[in-house]
Amino acid sequence: LALERQKLRAEWVAKQTQIKEEMLEITYSYWDGSGHRRSVTCKKGDTIASFLEQVRKGLSREFREMANVSSDALLYVKEDLIIPSD
């Protein structure tokens, strides 16, 4: 029984690792008085903080004010859910 449990656990961990490595395209909108829709590609296992850092880097090329902002100051808002970077 213990051996079977270890085998199932190893399979589960391997599957979770595989899932976390898959790429995911996320469409977002940067709001500065008007909406600017963009998209970014990241891994499914990435944290919100790393996603927001990729967004900040992408936006800093077009919006000067984003170059001096840390990703800690950004929020991801999905409908009625507000997700901070930490």
C-alpha cells in the first residue's frame, strides 16, 4: 500500500510539474484614463509578481511612467477580484 501511494504521488508531482511548464497567454488592459489592451505569455506556474513584472517591462517601452514603477505597486484586477503581487 505504501509503495503504491509513493508511485501515485510521484506520478502526481510529475504531472503537476509538466502542467506548470505549459505556456499561457494572458490578455490584460492597462488603464491610465483609457484602456490599452495587451497580452503577455508566461508559464502556468509563474507567480502573480512575475506576471506583473513582465507586464511592467512590456508597458515601460510605451509608457514612460511605467519605467520607474516597481511591479509591487501594480495590481491585477479580474472582474471583481483584485490580486496584489504578493
